[in-house]
Amino acid sequence: MKSLKALRPQGPVGRGRRRIAIGAAGTTVLIGSIDAYVLVTVLVDMIGDLGIPVNHLERATPLVTGYLLGYVAGMPLLGRLSDRFGRRALIHACLAGFALGSLISATATDLVPLIAGRALQGLAGGALLPVTMALAADLFSARRRPVVLGWVGAAQELGAVIGPLFGAGVAFLVGWQGIFWINIPLAALAALAVHLTVPASQRGGEREKVDVVGGILLALALGLLVVGLYNPEPETAMLPEWGPPVIAAGAAVLAAFLLWQWRSPVKLLDPAGVRWRPFGLGLAASLATGAALMVTLVDVQLMAQTLLGEDSTGGALLLLWFLIGLPVGAVAGGWLVARVGERVPAVAGLAAAACAYAWIANTLPEVEPGLALAGFALGVVIAPLSAVALSATPEGQHGMASAAVVVARMMGMLLGVAALTSWSLHRFRESTADLDTPLPFGVPEAEYLRQQETYLEALDAALAAQYGDVFTATAVICLAGAACALGLTGRGGAETERERPSTG
């Protein structure tokens, strides 16, 4: 295929240079991932400076949604463009866009330009992950690739650990604007490292066309679904008030995308050469993984601040048990895939995660060991699911395939938190509807204290049942993901492909 020839790096690439190249690209993934979580600890300070009352925190949710919208929506098209123009060129373009979005955010004095800057950051930062995953497929054989994908996945998950701490530290020293100012020199240094280490793609032969119209339609559909599913107040309803019509519009645009793909001679993901069974099952398992991830990120914080009586810092410290396990598990997952193939670690990781969530549900409020196991187990799944997508698609479509894995996980995160959190809050309201709040009027003080103690015990029991239901449902989701992973290939391409001379 001429498109494959165009993707080959120029000249031989030694093992040492390959490692440096993927390390430089992995650093860009870490930078983008940090910014996905960096505002968690400084959001209240930001809205105060922007003149938004603290009791109207929902007005600032587009700062989170905007980044998420850009992160998900543009990923398939940008991943496909990296197949067309090469990984280095797309990483440079993404870093430039990320720096520009950071500049807009740093200089913004109003909410609208700040949201625009965050959306541009998300658009550019989100594409860095699938492009780097595709670069790993370009530079490393199928036998060595899973270990590299594990390290790339670890860089992505490490951002969840570092991001909130990094944001709090920078904001304490120089203010929240410093979070965005520091991104500019970081992006420039990363671009220099990528330019010096990542090989350029040859441009000989006939250039393959890219389905830009299909990419725009899919981006619009995903963007509408993100907006419709993101609910800043899940305690009131499963979806926001604008959710149903926006989701319906997203579904309509998605149908238009599928019709376009059926009729267009140039497709965003060419079905020719794709092994759809492992590819589709891998995406389904990624969807389940994303749901479990996001439910944990949201509900552990809620549980800490309600059932356990912790403040936001205490909730963050509790969540660290889960977050630290993610990058460790990602590295372990890559190591396992290189030795036993994709299916075993994918099934084992999701099954272990199911056991961990069942353990959490039955040991509340002593959840620390279960959270550590859940984080590690879900981290193990990252490399095998990425490796399956790459091995199931032709080499010239690795950028798009990598993007599909990440998009599936992100959509699972949105679906999971929209459904399970809202369902559990509804169950909590039902179970506490008949509870009467004790009042210190007309009863002796001792009786009032007894009633209050009984009321608080009933409230804690209702909270424990609520979170027990959430984590039990999450265990079921992980089991469904494990069932999907059973259909993956046993050893993928790990035994069939050797190092290519052109890539070391």
C-alpha cells in the first residue's frame, strides 16, 4: 500500500532513539493529561476572580465541559490526520494549539474566552494520546509494542495524580493564571524534544485522502453527546434539563455520519482490512473501563464528603489510593501483554476490578484496599485494549484506531457517571423520604439527642446502601467488560511480527 510507505520513518531508527522518541511523545501526553485535572483544586478561586458567586458554581462547569468537549470531539479526525501527514507533524500542531489555548486561558478576564481557551487546550491535548499510541505502533514491533503502550498509558493516568497537586501548588505560588502560563514553555520544550527525536514521515508516493466531512460530522456528534450527557448537578436528575434534546441531536448527526460513511468513497475508518470482532469487543471493553473509572472518580469524592465526613482534601487523599494504582497497573499490563497476549491481562484486569468493587461495596466505609486493587486492575487493562485496536487495523489507520479506543473510554466515563450516580442519588432520596428530621422543640433534651442519633444512624445507613449499590453496579459493568475481553485474540500479533529493519 502506498499509504503505508508514506508513513515509514526516514532511515533506520535504532532502539535507543526509538525509546527517546516515545519518551518525548509520552511527555506531551503527560502535559495534556495534567491539564485535564489541573483545575480540580483551584476552581473556586477561579470563579471568585471571575466574579461568579460560589453558590452558582454550575456557571463554571463549562471550564470542565469545554476541555472535555475538545478532548473527545476532535480526536478521531486528528488521529486520522496523523495517519495522513505523520505523527511528528500532528504532535507539533497539537502542541502549538495547546500553547495557544493556554495563552488565551492565561490572559482571559471573562468566562467566555477562558472556556474557549480550555476547549482549544482539550482539542489539542486530547489528540496527543492517540497520536503517541500510533507512534508506538510505527516504531515498535507487535512483540515489543505492548510494553511501550503500557508506559504511554501510565503517563496518561499519572496526570490524574499529579494534576490536582500541580494546580494547587502553582496557584498557591503565582495564582491560577500561572497554571496556563507555565504550559507555554513546557509545550515549546516538548516540541523541540519531539522534533529532535521523533522521525519525520516520508512524503513519497500518492497521498491518501482524508474524509474531512466525515471527521467534522463525527466531531459534532460526539460534541453534542458530551454536552448532553455532562450533568453538573447529578443529584437532581440523571441528565441536565438540556440533555434529552441535545442527545437526540447528537444521535441524528451520528446517523448522518454513518450515512455519509456508507456513501463516501473516502472513509474516516476504512473497513477494508479491519478485523471487526476483536476491534469491536475491545471498544466495548474500553467503554466498560471508562464507566468504572469515572464512577470511581466522582463517587469516592461524594462518599468521602457525605458518609465519611471528610472535606475535599480528605476526599482527594482517599482517591489517591485508586489513582496511584492506575499508572502502576498500566506498566504491568504492558509487560503482561508482551508475554501472554492481550486476552489474559484484559480479562484478568476487568475481573479483578469487579472483585475489587464488590469488596468495596461490602466493606464500606473501609475502602482503601479495595480502591488500590481497583486502580491497579483497571490500569492493567489499558495496554491490552490499545494493543488489540492496533493489531486489528491496518498500519495506515493506527491513528484513527487509537483515537477510537480513547473515545470509547471517554464516552463510557460520561455514560457511567450520568447513569449510576444519578440512579444512586434517586435511590437515596427514596430511602430517606420517610425520615423525619428531629427538632429541639417540645421534647426534653435527652429525647431530642436520642432522636438525632437515630436519625443520623438511619442517614448513614442510607448513604452506605447508596454507595454499596453504586459499587455493586460498577462490579457488574466490569464483569460485562471482562466477558467482552474473552473474545479478544489470545496473543495478537505478539508472536507473528518481528522487528522491522526500517524501524529498528
